[in-house]
Amino acid sequence: MLQKAISLLKQTFGFNSFRPLQEKVISAVLDKKDSLVIMPTGGGKSLCYQIPAQVFDGVTLVVSPLISLMKDQVEQLQQFGIPANFLNSSLSPSQYDANISDIRSGKTKLVYLAPETLLQDRIANLLLDGLQIDCITIDEAHCISEWGHDFRPEYRQIAQFRKRFPKAVCVALTATATPAVRQDIINSLELSDSQVFIDSFDRPNLKLNIIPKSQGAQQVVDYIRQNKGKAGIIYCFSRAQVDELTNIINAAGFRALPYHAGLSDKDRNSNQDAFIKDDAEIIVATIAFGMGINKPDVRYVIHFDLPKNIESYYQQIGRAGRDGLPSECVLLYNYGDTKKIEFFIQQKEGQEKELAEFHLKQLLIFIDSYECRRIPLLNYFGETYSKQECKNCDNCLRTDNESQNLTVPAQKFLSCMIRTNEIYGSIYLSDILTGSKSKKILDNRHNELSTYGIGKEFKKEQWKSLSDQLLRKQIILKDEQFGSLKITTDAKPILKGVKEFWGFIPEVSSTTKSNLFSRRTAKEKARSTEYDEVLFQELRTLRKELADKKGIPPFAIFHDSTLAEMCREFPTSHLMMLEISGIGEKKATEYGELFSDIIKSYMKRNNLTPNQPNQKIEIKDSKTPKHLIVSEAFLNGETVKEIAERFDNAESTIIAHLLKFVEQGEYIEPEFIIRETNLEESEISLIKNEFQTSSEGHLKPIFDFFGGKYSYNQLRLVQILLISHLE
Ligand SMILES: [Zn+2]
């Protein structure tokens, strides 16, 4: 039977082999042994029941709380040629009846159901009546436990339903479960002799980054600009914040949509749909977003605010990079956000309050840790990380000069507190340290203190950050009512110099270009050029067109990882298409030719030689298109003149490369281009106007119009400025 499963895997899904744990689970399910499967998102959980479902003669029921996800799941399965269907409250009565008669006909292999549907006697009887049920799958099984973060009372009754189908094997799956939740699932579902399969919770493709929040919204916009065109989710604490941040992002020229409980169902669904179909690149959401989404190519998740606990943090970052490609998770953090959560915890009572306090404490331990982020994160889920360093989190990627001995600045701050009788907050203390001449300081004669002006090495925001770090380490405490800071006993050893204080001082941008996010390593940049990115964009465009025509999300056609492989392997025939992961017979037949046509024409245009099956084309650096190399250098701060000298090209050639870059929809910051033009802003506007009113981008008429006052290079640069900021 396992052989059949393996051939199905290749034939239907286009993969050559199972991941080690998948194979074990599938063998157990095929042997009709009840199983509890704990696998992180992106670990290939769904194949654990989708493959057996095709081997079994009868039907596999999949109970899932994610109503909004069912339609997508079923559509995706149908794209692979697997007969699947669903029953939930989103269907109209006539659709519902149609789906039921389809299921009754015996052709359907997989039926997705909401738990409440399952508990309706009408449905249960209907399913009981003569239909062979071989497998009952319980997805998101942690919903069964009151100890989990998503308890659903309906889930408790699944055990009763299950008893009516003694011959069906039961598979419970979840992506998040602490040891207590696991035990609860086993007890509730009465999985007494079940096998438990636990996969590692590590998601190596996710880069974990925790960054001090200084100018939150600006940091987010900068990040989006650097990741233009990629899909991302931004989580906020409140609805108001979602709306505000969405407006800011849109005003900066990107397409973001809000998602929160204050919107109508219709708006929420249509915003979610636009995101899934790549019509909007960004969703700004409260934590309510994401349960119903299975978009594999989310490239980043930003936490604009602190998540509630580690479990929800893990679940939310888990929405990035489900296709296994490198993706980034950024948590913006400052001390004030902790206070916001503490305030909400204070409103709770009894055990609920204790639990919430415990969760917050665990989260802060994770945030404050200076070791590899994966160590405390995995530890929370009862797993020991096997390495010392992941090389893919802020702590591992931090160079030594970023982690500093801050003992002396801490001493300055603490003694300034003591000298002012511990009645002031961090802003005022920063003013004293940086030597401010504010009226309040002069009135209080604090300009006569020995600590006045001794902290000019940092800006005010940096002193604020140091104060936050002292608070987090409980070296100082804050009076919630007045904001005044008090020292604790832990401050004394630091003041005496017997204990060191280590931390980080965030860079504060004095120019417009914030580099809080630009800690990209050379390695990361190399990784992103491992496939032909220009071809990738062309294939993406085709995928989007096809998806829109069919009204399905682009990833239901091919995942990004499949497109990326095409851009490494250059498949130009049906057989070569079948060699690509994620392409089975049905997809190769349906889409193979359309995609290989684009690949062929791309190869022809770029003089790439046709490829023999199984013989890989190596992408060398020289094949990275010149305009990308040039533009990268320009974005890294080299001037046109410097680049021209380095490549021994004319400056006009370099400018032509930059033009090509922006014509492909890329973005160059205006300051960079304006600097190159050597023109006044008023002159630039004049030229811009002329471009907008005159012929389609021809330079000669514009050159003549100004009587040769501006060079062709200058005109071309203004054109780049225009194109880059059209959106
Ligand atoms: Zn690490």
C-alpha cells in the first residue's frame, strides 16, 4: 500500500519522496492505526491524510474549524485532479444539496466539514447511510483543548461522532501543541492506543528578527519598500491601529488592505481574497487574521505590536514561507507595548489572569534572550534545539559591534535618576543627560547637576531605548501613574561597577534612509539570485493571468517554489516539466506548455542554450542580468560615475540599466536619483511636466524644448524618477 502511496505522490503532486515523518504517518494511517500528528505549518501535514484518502476505497472526512479555508483547499485538490468537496454554513441551500448528492454518488474522496456540520443529526445520518467512511481526520486538533489558545467547544463532541464509525481510522493533526495540550487531545478523542508523531517545530527558512521599535510606521514603510512586490502580513494590536497603518502604507504608494472584526464579513472576505490572489500585496490585520488562510508565498510577517503569547507568535509567523523559501519575521518591540498588554491582563481575574501573566513572562524571556532565538522558542514547545546557532535570527546574525557593553551609559542613567530623587521619567532624564536647555531643566536648576550633559554620545531616542532595556531587566521600575522611574536592588551592583550591563543601542536615522532593517547579509543576497529572477517575474505574470481567468488563487496553479525551480532548470518539454517538484501529470498537461513557451522564448532572447533533460543549467553570476547588478550597486550607494568606471561603461549605459530596472516595476528611492541629476527641484518639476505632456518617452523633443539646457543623462534620470514613482 505504501508503494501505491509513493506513486500517487509522484503522479499527483509531482514530488519524488515523502519527508521522513510523512512516510511514517501515512504507513500508520494506511494500517488503520489512530494517530496524533504534530507538525509545524509548512511541514506537509495535509499530505498525511490526502494521500491515504486516495488509497482508501471509501471516503475521508476532514473536520476543520477553518470554514474560509475549505473552499481553497478543495479547489487546490481539484487542481491536482483529486475529487474533493465540502459542507459548511457558507454554502447556499441549493449548493449544499448539490454537494451532498455529489458525495452520495461515491465519487468524492475527501469531504471537508465544519465541526458543527458534523454534529447535525441530518448530516451524520446521511453520511452513515450506506457510505463507507475509511478515515476521520481532525485538523487543528488543538481546538479540542481548553489549554490551547483556540478552544472550540464543538470539538469536544467529535469523540461521540467518531464512535459511530468504528472502522474508520482517526487522524488528529495540529501545528501547535504544548505537552499539556497533546495529552488533552489524546484523552478527549479517546485515542488510547494511538501513535504520536511529533515533528520538529523548527522552520529553518524563517528568519527571526526582533527590532527595537523607534518610529514604528516609518520602519514598516521602509521595510515594505525594500521588499516591494512581495506578499506580507502585518499584525497590529487594535482595529484603530490597523486602519491607521493601512492608510500610511497606501499613502506611501503600496497596496495594503485592512482586516479586523470591525469590518463586515463581506469586506473581510473580499480583502482576504484580494490578498490570496495577489491583487493586494499586504494585509494589515488584528490577530483575528490568518486562521482561514493558506497562502504559501507570504514572504514576511511583521508584528507591529507584541503578540499575546509565544504560541500565537509562533502560529502567526508560521504563515510566512509555507512553500519553504526564505521568508522573514520581524517583531517590532518597545517597552510601552508590554504595558499595553499588562493593562489588559489586569482586567482579567483568577486563573485566566495567572495564565495570561505566565504567557507574557515567557514571551518577554524570548524577546530578551541574547542567544539564538530558536533555543527558547523551541524549548517552549518541549523541544531541544540541536544546534548552538541557526545563523538565521537577529541574535545569530548580529555582529559583535552591535552587542555592546553598556555598563557606563547605564551608570550615567542610574546616577542621573538618583540625583533627581527618582521622580522623573525617561524623557526628562534623557534631556538632562543630553544637556537640553529646556525651560523645565533651567527652572529646576538641573543644568547644575554633575550628570547634566554627560550623555551626548547618544540621542534622546537611544537613551529611551536604554531605559526600556533597564526596565525589562527590572533594574529599574516605572510608576504607572506618573511615569517616574525608581531603581531596584539590582541597580546597585551596576552602579558600583561589580556587574556589567550589556545591550543594544538602536541606530537612529539622521537622514531619511533608515537602516534599521538593512541588516541583509551578503549570503542572503546571494541566495535570492539562485534562480533567474527576471524569468521568475515573467512566469509569475502568466500565473496571475491564468489564475484570474479561472477565479482561483495563483498558488493553486503553482507555488513560488515550483516557479523558482523552473527558473533554475528551464524545462522546455512535457517530460522536463514532470521533473519539477510540485508538477504532476494533471498540471503538466494543463499548464506545462504555456509555461514552457515563455521559458523557450526567454532562453532565445537571452541566448541560453537548450537544455537536455536532467542536465541542469548552472546560473553563474555572469548570467545575472547586468541591469540588476548595476541597480543593486546604485541602491547600495555607489554613484553612476563610480559604477561606470568600475564596469568601464559610459555613464549613459549605466543610466539605461537603471531605466530598465524601474521599467520592470522596481523602485529606486527618489533621493538617490535627484542627487544624480544635480538639478534644483523646480527644474525637475519642469522637466517632469514636459515628459507628461509630450511624446511617449522620446528624449529628443524634450531636449530640444529646453534648448539643450539639460543633458540627455539628466533627462533620462528624471524619466527614471517618474517611472519609479508612478504607482
Ligand atoms: Zn539563531
